[in-house]
Amino acid sequence: MITPDLTLIPSGYGVGKVYSVLPSDGAGDFVFTRGSVGTRMNRDGLIETVAIDVPRLNYEETGAEACPNLLLEPEGRNEVLHSEDFSNAVWDAESDVVITPNSASSPDGTLNADKIVFTNDGGIGRLDQDVTVLDGLDYTISIYARGEVGGEQVMFAFKDGSNAGSNGIIRTLTNEWVRYEETFTSTGTSRGLQVRFESATPAQTIYLWGAQLEQDEFATSYISTTTAEVVRNADLAIADYISNVDGGVLLLDMKQLVEKGENYTIQLDDDSSSDRVMLRYSASSNSIFAGIWSATTSQWSTSFNFGADTDFNKFAVRWQANDFSLWVNGVEVGTSSTTGTVPVSLTKVRMTSSFASTSSIGFKVKQLSVYNQYLSNADMIELTT
């Protein structure tokens, strides 16, 4: 197999850096910025806080053999206060809801999860917090919960101004920690997050941790709060790159964070919008777009709809003069032999929403590779399978 000229496989990192495997001299390392702390899932399956400008190597699986991905998220804000302390006065609990703080180990491995006992067998109980929101926008609530024995039934809802939960779904808890998420469109400005025990639910005990409400169509990584809302800044990663003008391949092995929302881009460019090779995921249409620009003029583009797929997928765009193609999971899904020139001055590899953007993509990245040469069909099949 032909060796790539630049490869990022998340493994080594430092403050402000994600180290590329190739080239080995550091010339292709990514400069990384995030102007706030963030959280990740570590190798032990625990939520861990990561310092400012430190990349988040996130683990989907646990154990010594588990391989991480590079978590790259747009800016997020948790609008819930005291997200780990349900005994605080900002949380309104009915008299039949009894809260005992710091009663169990939480998803971050410390003794800071709260015990919630609903004592009214056959009644309705609630625990909620008011939040001022914007009318007509999408909001997502998320919370970590587990039952004392499993089988407990609870509704997690977007609260309206009359203390009623709207559009919530009754969840059956297990005795393991699970993050529950619900997305709603606000129909007013006085809303919030509600934990609701329904009238058909018997007296029961559950544990809660890590409540979050954010103005978005999906839940992002957990953001801890105390007395004020907290913003997690966007993750940005850019590397220097020297291209071969005859042609090349850009390969991406990634998992989308959402099934709808913005467009997220990984591209090679000349530090402007003039010369570009782009792979862009459109969350609204669940499609991958590939495009080539030279001297600001589009030379070729295509897109492929692969559905609401939340697994890791391999995408690659291949180019040379008058020959462009898009490959997805071992199959050529878009091609053109029409006349077109190649970009001649690619100098950057950019993992942001677009050129010169301060918004991040919404990917978990396992691998990014760049080849400074045109590869055969057999090579492309092997690369993307």
C-alpha cells in the first residue's frame, strides 16, 4: 500500500498540538485551540475534564486495546445552573421528592451523584429548574440517570411555564448510568428542564448527575456548571501542508455527532478560498459533499446521501487534471472526466466549519490522511474499506 504524505491517527497530543503520525518530523502536526476546558470519555469509561487548548482523545470503548477518536465540537453552552447539585435552591422539588446529595459515584467516578427518592406511591412528583430561553428555537436537554435496581420509570421533559413537562418521553431506567436526551422547539421564553414521576409510577429511588440544557438540535459533551451558565468553546485544528500539483487523495474516517444541523467541513486550501479540496458533511441531508476549486472557480463537485448513519464511515476525494471522484466505504459513488484543472497551491489542512471560521466541525475523527499523488482504483477500494 502506498504511504500517505500526511496522516493523523489520534494518539499523541500536547497543549495546543495534535501530533500527526506522518510526517514524523512534526511538519504535519495540527495546531489545536479551544479557549475553554472540555470533557471527554477516557479509556476507563469515565467523564474527564480536559484543560484549555488540550485536544480531547475520546474513547467509544474501554480497555487497554481501545482506540480513541479526536473529538471536535462546535461551541456549546449549558444553561442549567448547579448541574450536579439537585439539592441547590435553583432546583424546585415537590415535597414528595427527597434529595440526598453526594450519595453515589457519578459518571466521572467521584462521589457526587444525588439520590432522588419519590415517596408518593401513585402520585405525581417533579424536580425542575426554570431557564429563560428564546422562543421558536430548538433546545436539547440531557441528563445522566440510573435506577436503584432498574425498571424505574421517569420522564425527562422540556418544562413549560406552568410546571408541566411538554413532549417528554417516559424512560425505563437501568441500574447503569445512561445519558438521556430530548430535543424540543421552544414555544415561549420561560422554560426549563424537568424530571417528572408520573401518577402511574410507584414510589421509587433513582440517581441523577450532569443536567444540561443547550440551544441546539443535539446534545454535546457534558459542561459542568455551578452558579452561572458555562460556555465550552469550539475545537479548531489546522496543519501546514505542501501539495503535489499533479493530483492527490484526501481520506477521512469519521463519525458524525448529529443527524441534522449544520454543514461540517474538512478541506485542503491555500489559506484563502481560492484553491480548495473539500469534504463536507451536510447534517441536514445526511450527505457527504466533495468539491474542487482552482483560482476561486469550481472545477467539480458531487454529493452522496448515505442516510442517518451514526457509525464511523470512510470518505475520500481523489483528483488529478480532468479526473475527479468521491469514494465512500469502498465504493466509488461520484465521478467526472470533464475538463478541470487542479488546485496548485494547497498549504493548509483545516478541520473547521469553513475557511477562516472560528466554528468547529461536528465530527469524531479516527483518521485523516493526505496523499500527494493520484491513486489507483484498487488503492482507493483498500483505503476506504
